Amino acid sequence: MNQRLLAGSLSLLLSFPAFAAPSDAYTQRDVMQCGGVEVVLVSSCRSVTVQDTETHVIPVCSDQTINIGGKVLRRNIDKVSQLTSDGAKTKMLSNVVVAMDCVKGTTGSLVSIGGYGGCGSCPEWRGYYSTAGRLEHYSYSNSYRSFGSKGSWEGLIEAYGVTKRQLQSESPAVKRIVYGQP
């Protein structure tokens, strides 16, 4: 009796569309090295696009994790509902990673992660992580103001031996994130 009940319950669960992944869903892995540590950005996205009339015209991704030396981290990013090219309203991240970089200082290296909200005046997110996976500094900013910060550039300069110029501009080795079904 228990096997029939289990089989019936399983069949019922699998028939709900909410549990089925969209047919255009994909997982993307972007990898770089920083200070002898592997950094992996794992993105769960769809190959549909956001309609031009929507606010956040960015890749349709529902989740992103940053793996630094085996430590899995997640940015605190809100989700928004946007109309996509398949005509559906889709819950997606309001800010996706657009670049990863390694900032090499005289006493250590920092992993730099940059994210963008895609609406022109949406905040850009920038985070600096130690190669041990500890978030050292982050800030949200747009063309008008900075808000939601932790840490400071001065603290990074002192602790890692980096320069203000390194923190303000990307290195020639920056890894741009290009989204698309692999």
C-alpha cells in the first residue's frame, strides 16, 4: 500500500508545471584564477530575453553564486518580475554579474565582482572578496549616489597593499561575463 501511495504522490508532484524547469533553462559557469585560488560564478538563467519595454533589460537569471576557493557565496540581490520575449512574466534577479577581476596588491589579492541592474539609473553593485571568500567591501551606487556599503577603500588599501587606482579601474585581465546558452 505504501508503494502505491508513494508512486501516486510522486506522479502527482511531477505533473505540476511549477516543478518543471523551463525548456530554455541553462546553467553557466564562468571561471578565473585570483591569488592562486579558483573563482567560479555559477548562473542559472534562461535563453529568453527581457522585452525592451521592461525596466531591467538584463539577462534573465534566477540565481547566481560565487564560489571562491570552494566557499559558495551568494549576493543579497532582490528579484523582480519582468515580461520576457516568450510573453511570460518571469521572476529574475534585479542585478546580474557583468565582470570578475583579480586586484593584486603587495600583501594579497582581492576578487572583484561587478553587477548591473540594466535600467540606466539602477544601482551597480561592486564587491571585493578575500581569496578566502570573505566579503571585505561592497557598495551599491548609481550616477546620483552611493548607498548600502560595508568596509572602505582605505581599509582595502591598508590590508592588501592595493592602490586607489586599482580599485577604481579594471585590470587588462578582467573577465567580462557574456550570457547565453552554452
